[in-house]
Amino acid sequence: MSALPADREPDPEARVQRPRELSPYQVDRDKMAAARLWASVQMPYLASAVFAAGVIAETDTDTISIDLGWQLHADPTVVDRLSVPALGRLILHLIGHVVRGHGDRALAAGVRKDIDRARWTRCADAEINDDLPQPLISEWAPDTPEKLGFESGRLAEEYYAPTFESFREWECGSGADGAPRPGDEQTGRGIGPQERRLLGLQIALEIKSQHAREPGSVPGGWERWAESILPSRTDWRRLLASEIRRAVFRVSGQVDYSYRRPSRRAEASPDLLLPSMHRPVPEIAIVCDTSNSMSDELLGRALSEIEAVLTRVGLRNRNVQVLAVDTAVQAVQRASRAGQLRLAGGGGTDMAAGIAAATGLSPRPSVVIVLTDGFTPWPQEPPRGIRVIVGLLKQSVAHGLWEPPEWARVVEIDEAD
């Protein structure tokens, strides 16, 4: 990973005799094993990656680096000069490069020239070190966002700019900058793309498990990385039901005075007309997209979600109205079960028209639920006094040109579920 300056004193802890049975062309495997163990104790959620990386001896390089195949290229003399903790810190740093995919990300960022690779590697170092306590930052790769003049908590791509010195006295390898070295090709070893992806998922799971066992023990940057790697496991059905209940209870909890019924305390004050307390029962309108872009499968799922709303929330039949909408409102119905609905339509899409029609219903709804595939324009402003929930039925293709408005609560309904 790092080219060690010749004039710098070796680590005092590393002044040990090299085993006699080892030639100058062999890496001290016992010391490397001890360094791996030390590193895995410091950051146990990275242990899988630490022990998955192979070790290749490369003499006269004065470096320890890592390639795109997660192979450590170590000069035996450098291994001898470092203590076990110093070597462990280097291993953690190098593993950070490959686990976070800095090599592939460098290529995606257009890093090609040597001077740009050096600058990119410093940015990648800063991204890694930003998530390490000071004792775990390698002295051979000390760059942090603050040293480069940036705020912490960002990615290497955000630090990457020609505003700081690109010179560096160490070499991280292709695992950091994406440029293969001759030694990478000669080894013929390493971890393939599919294995790297599976190993990344395993590491992400270990990070989540570590955080669950000991909250706060995993740096925030590694937690965010794990979230980006792991597939979403959000139960959209529970989320949608929760949003609907929250909106309904918010309305039903609004108690007001009413003179339609006499107060229970009227007998105590016969000369006064006292109002009673009134708790409104919320009205709900469901706007169902019936445009041509909604397939039969999506319409079936929309129907099932409507039925789930009608049954789970526990509202009476008269409190729910369903609107079938494409570019205009095709039907307005009250129903207690999805099988009673007639979803007419088949033209273009305009959920703005559906929401406008829902707000004009009598009685006026307190909650509007929109079920759509997203290929629709939306109102510019939220309807006054109405909570809008969008159930976005995802398809294998991307959503349309219109993103749901920020003022609506959006729940994505996955096709696979």
C-alpha cells in the first residue's frame, strides 16, 4: 500500500529478527497472519475481507498495495520493517479501498492520468480515514477531509478536484485507482466480480449485525455504505397501513364543539344551551390510476391494496369513495370490498385531475390515497387541509418524467412483492 521513505526510522516495535528459514523473496506469513488478526479485532465486521485477501510477495517495490482482485502485493522488506499494529492498520486501509470499490469508482469518475490517479487516491484515503478513529489511521496514508480542505462525511467523488497537491509518497495499487499494474496480470489470482459482490453483501450484513449488537460501534460512513449495498427490506404493506392509520387517527382525534346534540351537562344548567363534544369520522377518497400504462397485473394489485385499506382501517362503507381516473374521472363509487369496484379508463394519465376531483367531493375527504404507476403529472400545490398518500406501483422500467410531489407521503410498492 505505501512506499516507505528510506530516511524514516523503522517502527521500534518491528525490530525483530527475520526468521532464518525465509528468503528475501518470501513474506513473513506469521507476521501477516498476526497483522490480519489484529486488524479483525479492531474492526470485526471487516474480518471476512481481511482474511479473503491473498498475499503476493513483490521484492524491490518498497510498497504494500492491493489490486482489483483483492490481492495484497507486499515487499518482504517492508513487512519486516513494520510492527504488527502498523501492518494491521495498512491492511485495514487497503481493504477499505477494495470493499468500497474505489478502483471501479475511479474509472467511472474518468480518472485516467497518473497525476489524476494520485489525486483520486488521496481523496479515497480521506473517505476511508474519515470513518476511522485516530489510532487506526495508517501513518503512511494520513489524508483526511480536513487536510484536503473539505468537510467530513462526503465521498471521494466529492473531494476529487484539482485544488490540492497530487504528490504522494506511497502506492495503493489498482484497488484504489483502477489502473492495473503489471504485477496484477502476472499473478493470475484474485477474487472475481461475482465473488466480490457476494463478499460485499456478507460484509454489509456483518456491519448491520455489529450495529444491532453494539449501537455506535460502527462508523457512520460504513453504516451508510452497508445500507447502499443491502437490498431494501422495507415492508411496504405495513408502511402503507401505518401511513393511512396515522392520517386517519390525526383527523379522528380532532375534537370540536357541536350544537347538533345536547350536552350531557345540560341538566346542570337548564338556562344555558351547551354544546356537546364532536369527534369527526374521517372521509377517505382513493384515486386509482386506470390509464393505459397500468397493466392488468398492476390494476389487480391496486385493487388488492384498496381492499386492504377498506378492511384494515376499519372504516364504514359510507366513509370511503373510490375514483377511477385516467386523464379524467371515469367513475366515483362507494364500496366495502374491491370486487364491487368498476375501474373504467384506459387513456392517458393525469392524477392532478383525480386529486382535484377528490377534493371536490361532498363530504370533503380528509385523506386522499393515490394508487398509480407514476407516469402522471401532479398538482403544483397540496390540497388544503387534506393528507395525500401516494402508493407508487413500481414496474421493471423507470418511472415517468414526473416525480411525486414533496408534500405527499410516498410509499413504493415493489413489483416482486
